[in-house]
Amino acid sequence: MDDEDDVMPPPAVVLVTGASGFLGTHVVRTLLQAGYRVRGTVRSVQDEQKVRHLRSMFPGSQLELVEANLNKPTTWVEAVQGCRFVHHVASPFPLGNPRTVDELIRPAVDGTLAILKACHSAGGVDRVVLTSSMVAIADQSGNKVPYNEGHWADPEKANFYGKSKILAERAAWQFIKDLPEGEKFELAVVNPSLIAGPTFHGSPSSSMEPVRRLMMREVKMVPRFWLPVVDVRNVALAHLRCMELPEAAGHRHILFGSNMWMPDLARVLRKEFKPQGYKVPKCAMPGFLLSLVGCFDKDIKDTKEMASKPVKMDNGRMVNVLGIKPRKADETYIDMAYSMIEAGFLPKTEKYKTRGSIISRL
């Protein structure tokens, strides 16, 4: 056999949109560990706050950063060139309350379509993995029959964020359906619940809010909410499996770990961090008081309506098809709190004891 026959082909190039975000960073890390070359998109490669952690975490690795923007369709044509797989993770999710369709829905739908059109024109993409959400499946909490991948939420009953995820995912499935048979590529979708876990990126995210508010004692009493949690490391692994497994193509995948009662989250954080000087509240907020506070705090009102009862989700495809065992919520949130302290999102107290590098323990 000639020496040329022994040369292994280079690993496939995989595009990850929103590579600098909370989930995007974990997806990049998981793909690199699996041996792929990764091209990650960010809005600006000059924004050190957004990209510094990627460069420090993956020095000298097979990670390339390029600029692309959901509001600029032409930027995706070049980004997709030469990629065999695409993970569309990026989606607008402002910390505040969006007031217009332009803030969430239009960039979510138009951005998704722009990426799919770029994949089609490039011609070399085998499969796209789309990050959707549980809100594209579940209309409300407190359901008696578990939601499965066949359920679709009603966009007319959803808030701006929920509507953006529903319409963007529907647009993606319709785009693939409408392609000529000889031009189709595969689509797999992940529908995670509330994503939590260790954070590496440089900007705050909505996923941090429950931990931040409790650790900073911004609430004197603990709201009685249910949090339908899935660990970000499970979600990143699901992206890899949805990219590689033949049986994932053409399917949605609910990613769900467990429901966590907010007072239980406070108890977990208090046990771990009270000896280290963090004053996590202990008393649960009575229901009548929660309703009263909701009249003045829109965040609490919206959360109360969505999470007054635990949601039931069928995560059978996650466990049996993707082969992913959900991490325990206690571990998820403790790791998240430590990572937030190490990253500067929470202050270090005089009694704080670092657990070492979060990255080394993943």
C-alpha cells in the first residue's frame, strides 16, 4: 500500500453559530473534544469580552472564529463554505422584556432561514442541528400527560420569545420540506428546557438569573417556582449526537432533566455556600404575597404564570436514542454558581474557597 493511502483525511469542518454564548461555548468544546474542526461565528472578532474566553480555553486548537450576524443574511454565505455540518445555536434572547417583533421574532425566523439558504447554496452541508426550545413544544405547565416531540405550542398564546422559537423551528422544517428531492440536506432539532450549568462566556445570560438573585440575596424570600432544568453539558452532547447519529435526522429531541422547586434550589445553594459567606435566603414566599409582588414585578408575574406547576416532559429520545443520562439538578446549579463566581458574575467573599478550574472537572 502506498504511503498516500495511509494518510487520513482531515476532520470535517463544523459551523457553530453563536459560538461565544453560554450554550455555544459548550457545543464548541464538545465538538473539539470529538476531533472536529470548528468554525464559530460571532458578531465581532474584535469584541474581547465575547471572544476572550474562547481563545483562552482553546489555544492553538482547531477553532476558527468568523463574523456573522442574524440580521445580515449575506454574512452566512461565506461562513458556511466548506462546512459539512452546521449547528445553529444563535438566537436573540435579551435580558430585558422585548417590546417589538423586530427584537426577537424577525431575527430568529429570518436568521434561521438565511443560514439554511446559505447551507443549500454551499452544497456541501450534510446535516443541520437546530437549537429550538421546550417552549416550541409546551404551551403551559401543570400538564397531566407528558409532552412529547409531536406536540407544538400555539404561537398566538406565547410571549415574544416563545413565538420566535416556534416560528423559527416551523420555518426550518418547512424549508427542508420544500427543497427539491435531489437538493435536500438533513435537519435534526433539539428542544431543551431551561438550560443551566457552568458558564464560560463573558456576558451575563438569563440562565444565570435564578442563581444570581439567590446568591446576591436580591430576594428576601424565595419565590415558589418550578424550574424545568437540563444541564448545559447534556445539551452540548445532544448536539454532537444529533449531528452524528443517523436515527437523529428528521426528528425533534426534548432535552429535559428534572423539575426543581425554587426553594430546593435555595436550600442546595445555602448548604454549599453559606459557610463561604453567601447569605442565600431561606424563607419561602407565601402564595398570596407572590401574587401581590407580581403586580409590581413583571418578571415575577411572567415566571409565576409559566412555572406555577411542574411541567411533564417525555425525554425518551434524549435517553434512549441519543444515549444521554440527565445530570442531577443539584450538581448542575452548584457548578453553575462556582463558575459564576470564578468568572466574576458573582463577588468572591473573604470565606470563598475555590474548587479549582471548572473546565478540568467537566
